[in-house]
Amino acid sequence: MGFREDAVRAYQAGYAAGCDGRPPTECPHPRNTSLRLAWVRGYAKARPFEDEAVEPPSAP
């Protein structure tokens, strides 16, 4: 596999972990690697900060 494919898989795995509510400490990649960065970006996409989250419209 090439790096791009590995990076996409890491991003998708991070996104899935974020959607499942797992802690970010579950990242399987070592520190200071590009695959860890891809995993964390996927995780962050699934779990935005409260001020970045879109709030549902309030009922009238």
C-alpha cells in the first residue's frame, strides 16, 4: 500500500472512532507520524468542539 491509501484508512478509522464515542487515546499510530495526524483529523471531524457544532433550530 502507498502512503495515500494508508492515510485515507487512518482518517476513516479515526472518524469511525469519533462516531462511536471512543476516546482519542485509542489511536493505534505512534506519535509524530503522518498517519497519527490523519487519524486525529478524522476523529476531530466526527467530534467537533461545542462552538463548532451546528445547533438544531429551536421550536417556535
